[in-house]
Amino acid sequence: MIGYEQPLSKRVGLLIDWFSGANRFGYVSPGITIATPGKSALTTGYAIANHGRGKNALFVYYGKQF
């Protein structure tokens, strides 16, 4: 797995992950993360399978730091 995150502003960032699973060299997942008030973040993106379009997926995550 390789990941890269690039801040675009104080609260918004671009992220790209590459996972090498289920093969023909895995998945590429570009996304956007938005910092929300209260030490939390909302991340959304799209996982693109390198081994067939039927395995692509939209994802949305919400996380909170304690």
C-alpha cells in the first residue's frame, strides 16, 4: 500500500492510495478529505480496480480523533 495526501487549503486535502490486493496490481483510490469542527474529518473518494470495472466502488468515511 502506498498513500499520498496533499493539502489544498487549511481544511481540504487531496488523497490518493494504491492497494496491491486481489490483483492485476490492485486498486487506485483518489479522494477528497474535509476537516470538520471538533477534531473530525469526512473523506470521500472512488476505488478504481485495475482488474475489472465491476469491482469499482464509491467510499465515504467519517472519523473522529479522541
